[in-house]
Amino acid sequence: MRRTALLASAALLAGLLPWAATARAADESPPTTVDRFEGEVPFAKQPAEGLFTWGGDTDDPPALRLADRADAPEGAKVLTGTYDISGYGGFTHDYAATAPAHDWSAHRGIRLWWDGRNNGRKITVEIKDGGAHGEASELWTTSFTDDFTGWKQVELPFTDFAYRTDYQPVGGIDHVLGLKEMWGYSITLPPGAKGDFALDGVELYGTADPALRASVTTDAPVHPVKEGGTAKVKVSVATTGEAPLADPVTVTYTTAGGTATSGTDYTPVSGTLTFPAGTASGATRTIEVPTRRDRAAEPAETIPLKLTVTGAKAPAESPQVVIDAHGLPYLDTKLPLRKRVADLLGRLSPAEKAGQMTQAERGAVGQGADITSYALGSLLSGGGSTPTPNTPEAWARMIDAFQLRAQATRFQIPLVYGVDAVHGHNNLTGATILPHNIGIGASRDPRLAYETGAVTASEVRATGVPWDFAPCLCVTRDERWGRSYESYGEDPALVESMETVIQGLQGRANGKDLSRNDKVLASAKHFAADGGTAYGSSTTGSYTIDQGVTTVTREQLEDIHLAPYQEAVDRGVGTVMPSYSSLDITGDGKGVVKMHARGDMINGVLKDRMGFDGFVISDYNAVDQLPGDLPTRVRTAVNAGVDMMMVPSSYKEFSTALIDEAKAGRITRKRIDDAVSRILTEKFKLGLFEHPYADTTHAAAIGSPKHREVARRAAAESQVLLKNTGGLLPLKKSQKVYVAGSNADDIGNQTGGWTVTWQGSSGNIVPGTTILQGLRKAGGQVTYSKDASAPTGGHDVGVVVVGETPYAEGVGDVGNNGHDLTLSAADQAAVDKVCAAMKCAVLVVSGRPQLVGDRLDEIDALVASWLPGTEGDGVADVLYGKRPFTGQLPVSWPKSEAQLPINVGDTAYDPQFPYGWGLTTLAEPPQGGTSTLRALAAGAARAERHGDDRTGRALVTRARLLVQQKAAGHLTQAVSKPFADADHLLLTGRYGKAVEKLAEAYRAA
């Protein structure tokens, strides 16, 4: 009785409320149920049919359950859930991959009952079209707003769904919503605040819209043309399944509106294009729009071309012809740069200036119309945000399409597009993936750092991207930090020595090379002291250390964390990115302040004292972490010296707030003009005004043997030999080698985070060579058993490759998401079994040291492999002696987590292996003792006085090898502290003192 009454009430409401579903017309197809949530669809994942959750972090997936609800619109149960999403999260219903896809083509759209909370939040709905199964299909997306209370049936016509441009699991199938091979739907819940929801009765409704069977498109939304030229707009018709047109399609066109004057700036045109029934899918007609020449210098002018379509789906937007800006001083390449900047700046409106200070995420702008509407100055690809398919050609097409939108603005200021290419062009599948910075720091090779920058720049620029958010100049002081592998090391002197990477990326320090097609704008990050955050100080989600608080004296700040930035400024770095973290300088009276709000540091230290003349770009949504409402946060960051704000999806709100704050005088015109001048200066240096589109000249070199050879050498130089009892390494090709461990044959683990996606992932995710494959290619006799379950008998030596799985940023903080510094149980078991059965070498593939002291006695050789990238051949090269081990520890290797943080220069310093430690197989160990060290010290001091760095370094290295030969196997605090100090002295050019410290370590050994 109660159910009948409720349904009767629902029927009454349907007749009274304007938003309720109306009665089905007699000729409409009956609804087809997708989900009733009565238990007929289980909670399961591919390949089975089912509902499952997902998210960007472990705490992002929502919690779902089926709940009895007396007011359920359909049946007895509804799907309910709670969520607290910091990144992204939602749930999916996938059809079974082992069964045929479903045909939705008879229906108009999909609808669902939603229990409204009237919170104004956007709910994104996606449907899955084509492909092999639900997780390998095209994603088509639309959304609705929760601006009502109680149950409402939300109808989503298929014509409202747009192809998702920011993420596709495997790439597009045909970019046509065919509806004949559907694999389900998914719902993305809103991030940023806790919430709950209820959903019921998902079904297909209505009769198919004829517009879905045929569509009209144009070749581009914007058609720039030089004054006096004729624009040619191509109009095409396409059908689902590429069948000929069943009915005629007409396109009526006319030029109307815009900023150009009809009859003066162009000759107006109008007419009708007809595609008769039977016309082949893909047929094209051309509309020509002639422009006229005059003698006046002018900004760009627009000529919209209005299209009216009958018999097919019209283009999402009408195209427009743009008469290029011409004759204005800023376009004159012969003028000095400062004059070009000043001229352009003087022409910009407050809204156009705000646009230049705004950076949006590519996925948020869709096809890019807002680039024109908001005069956006920049776009970025976040980690894993790639075009479809993820190829160099698709990247170039995407960048060009976005740049085309900028050509429709008054002054046609090109976008500067940025990516996080932190170890190669790591967002691009098939790019050369280099060792992460921690490995480059281990190489102690500034020339190598330069070469890795040059390889990265060449591959990034060849895809149309002129800006790289790299290098990270953090000085990592605590291995529990999830970003520690992004650092070159714990010693600021080591970080400074690796800043040759800036020249590899940008070219000469004066910026004269930035316009080259193999160079990119670099970004020194994260200013400043992000590597010094205290464990437990983070307040970001479940992070424990990342984005936390760095508490230091002024002297510590200068000596450790600021020093690398002066070097970067001197090298001409074009942009600087502040840190998410907060700074607390002892005694300055400011307390804990977010770096994005520290005008004393950004304006005062970076720009005024250090002389940085590039522009400051915020980190991803960092403005949202400042206190106060949006206008307050914008005012705080901009006045502190942030010139461009990375506001991925809130670019409209930021731009509005910035304009309002400037209008109210709370941000001065001088400050706005300074920011925009800095941004325009770098754009001019990059040559973007003359060449805004992708120059793919070097695209053939992406992932090329030449570039992979650099990565291979980098992988080899990054290997640090920590222990080598009995000279077990290098291996001999005559030996039978037993290989085991989780990271021996996993290129995803080997490349780490920031590889194709933000967090990276295990498995075969990129082309390259695993360590196991490298060993086999080297010609050795290799048996492989990941878990060491295969028989161990008959082998001469074991190689056990263990370590971490990928992570990035705070997700990888120790104490978060199960991360720690100990080996997994499976890896420990593999080490124990193999090392008990034969002599063994253990390779640790990780972004930071792992605690292996409890097994050190059973391990004959120990190698810190770091994250070597895609070229496992480089690791094999040193294991088999093709190249020598020459790497040195860029960070101290702790005995226990209780020692952390532990760093060179500490008063109490007793690590497992000290900073700078690294055995070598380069040549026979040097001979000598204390008298030899005295002679080396005298020679090193002479070299220092004469500025002979090459000789000084060679003498210190010889002394270091003497100490290592004596101290190996019985390192003590008395040895480790002076040994580590010596390496710091070497990097700061104090060669004589370095050898004196090594002599002290020798005497204590």
C-alpha cells in the first residue's frame, strides 16, 4: 500500500512540476533500463560487469552502498555514497568485456534520478563508446548542476555529450559518438568538500535524434588571413558509420557581426551549400571570404561566418575569419625587445592583461573557445593530461589548435604552453625517459646534466611545447619526502653543480637561444625550501611532509635552500615557481607563511636582491591554499610577486577577481604592468609571435637511438656501488646469473612517478629496456624468477632487483598510502632466498634510500640504482663492466628511520653509507697511505690556488678512493662524517681542505 501511494504521489508531481519527466509520446521508443540498483549489477571490475569506484588518490574514491529508501523513485533500493575528494573521484558501471557491447542508437539520451542537495555543484556524466571494453573506449562527457532539492529525473540528450579531450584511456576510436557499441557510463563527483549523494533509475529514453546520424563540421574554428587575402573555410558532412547521407543536408552561410567592417575590411558573402541524399560521408565544400587592404596599422579584426544547418547536427560553434594584426610596432622584429614589450603592453585592456596572467589546464578549456574569450596567456598539461592519441603528431596538432584560438584575439598574443617534463618528455609515450634527478645527482657529472636538459628540450619543443616546468632545485633534507627523487641531492653545492641543465634546456644565459626549435623556457622550482619541510607538518590531505612547513634560521635558509636559486638566476632561468610549502624563519616575526604569500621572498629576495627578470608562475591551484576568499587570495599572491597564476579549471573566476582587485586599486597598475611585461618578454624571446605553431623538425629524434644513448649513459653513471665484497661486480659473461626481484623486469617501476601519468604506474607502460632485458642483451647466461621460486642450483651469482613502486609528490610521503623505507615482504624473501643460495648482488631501484642494514651482511654487493629510466641497458653496462661504476651518493643512506633527517654537515652523523660514498670499478685501486694523502693534500691546495679545478678534483677523487678502499665494510661515525664533509668541500672548490678531511677519515678507518 505504501509503495502504491508513493508512486501515485510521484505521478502527481510529474504532472505538476516543470522539471519532472513528461509522459512518453506514442511514437517514442520505450525506456531501456541501465541500472535499477536493486542488486542486479554487482560491485565488480573488468572484465566482469559491475560498479566500481576510482580516484586520483587512495582517499579519493567514494564509498558506495545500496540502500533501502522508502522514497526510491524506482524499486526499493537506491545507490548512495559519501565522498571527500581532493583530486578527482567517482564511479563507473562497465558492461562485461566478455560480452558484446550494447546498442543505444535507438534512443535520444540517458537519464537518471538524482537526489538533489541544492549545493550548486557540477556532476559530470560520461558515456563509453566503441573500443575493446569499458576501460578502452572513447569517453563522451556532459554535466548537470545540483541546484535543486529532492529527487529529480535529469535527462541528458546524447547531442549534449562532447568528446573528452583531456583524457582517454587508449586513444580515440573514430571520434564519432556511434552509440552502437556502448560500454556503460561513469559519474565524476565534485572535489573540494565532503558530500553525499543518492542515485536511482538510470535508463535510456526517447527516440533517436536524427542529428546524431549526420553532422556538419568545419576545418577550423578560426581562419587567420593577412589583410587583402582570401580566407577559405572548408565545410564537411559526416555520418555515423560513414554511410552515405540518407537525406539531404543544407548549410546556409552569411558573414555578419564581428569587429571588421563589412564592405570596408572585407567583401560580405552569403549563400547555401547543399549535400544531396547519397553524398559520401566526408564530402567537403569551400566558402571563400575576400578581405580588403587599406594603409592603416590595425589590431586583428574578426568576421564571424554564421552557419544554419538543416538535416544534420550543426557545428558546435560558427567559424570566424580573422584579419591579422598588422603595422603595429610590437610586430616589428627590428625593434629592441623592450620597445616591443612596451608598445604591446600600452595597447592592452585590463581584461587582456588579466588574461596574460592566467594559465588554464588544457582539459578545462575543451576545444579552446575560452582562450579567445578570456585572452588567456597560457595553458598547461598536468601530469597525464595528454592528447588523443598520445603521439608527437597529436601533441603538435593540439598545440596548434590552441594557438589558433589565440589568433582570434585583438593582438594575437600567442600562448606559452607548459608541461612537467621532469625526466624527459615524460607525458609523451615513446619519449626518452631519463633517470630522475636523484640519479643525475649521483653521477656528479655537470656535462651529463646539460645533455639530459638538451635531450628533454629537443623532444619537448618538437611537439610544440615551448615551456618546461623544470628543473627542480630543491635540496632534499628528509628521505621520507615523496618528492625527494626530484632533487639532485641533499647538498646545495651538488644541486648548484647540476644546474648546467638550465643551459641544456634554454641555451645561453642571455636568452638568445630560446627561439631555437630545440630549446625551451625552463622553470626553477620550488622557491624556496620545499626540501626542508618537517615530517608531520603537512596539512594537505593525508600528506605527512610534502607541502608542509620549513622552519629555519635566516642563515640556514640562505646557505641551504636559497643558494641554488642565485645560480639559476645567474644562468638566466626564464621562470621560477614558488613552493606549496610554508616558511617559518626563526626570529623574523612573521610565523608560518605560505611561500605564495611571501612578498619578502618573491619580490624582495628573488626579484630585487637576486635580480631575477623572468616571470613567476604559481604552482597548480596553489592560490587556493592561501587564507581568505578568492579576491583576498588573488591579491595576496599577485602583490607578493606571482606574475602568472596556474588556475587549471578556475581561470574565469581568477581573471574576474584579478580585474576587480585592480579596478579597486588593491592591486596597483604598476604591479599588473610589471607582471605582464615579464610574461611578454619571455614570449618574445621564445619567438612565439613570429612562430606560434609547432616546429616539428626534430620530431624524428624523439625516442631516437641518439637520445636513448644519452639516457643509457645517464643510467650507467647514476649507479652507485655501495658494497662489493670480493669484487663480485662486475659480472663475467661466463657466469650463470640468477635474476629475481620485483623490479628486475618492470619498466614502470624503473621509470617511477611522472611517467605518462602524474603518479606513474607499474608494468609495461613505455617503450624501453628493463634491467632484466639489458642483462640478457649484454650476453650473459640469465635465469629469471621474479619471486625466486625457480630452483637456484647451478648458478654462480644472483642479482636481486628490489625497491619501490611509483609515486609522486605527497602521495609518496612515508606514512601515506602505505609508503615506507623498507623492502616489501616479497622483495625481502627474494633477497633472503637468493643470497642464502649463492653470492649475490642486490640492486635497489627506488627514489630514495631503502633500509637494508638488517640484511647487509648476507649481501655481497649492493647497488643504489635510483630510478634509471627507460634504458635498462645502462644498468647492465656497469653490471657487466662495459662501463665502470663511478656514481656517488647524492644523499646520506640511513641506518634506520629514527636517524631521519640525516644530512652532510650534521653534528651527529652516523649513516649506513655517507654522502659521497661510491665504490668504483674504473681501474685498479690506488696505492698509498697517510704519506700519500699528505702529498695529495699539498697538490690539491696548489691546484685550488691556481684555479686548476680539473687537477684539484682528480686529486680529491684519488684520496677518496684510498679512504673507501680502507674503510669499506667497517664504516663508523668517525669515518663517515669527515668523508661526507670532504665531498661538500670538493663541490665548493676547497680541494686542499677536502683531502685533509679525507685524511682524517683514513686515520679513523
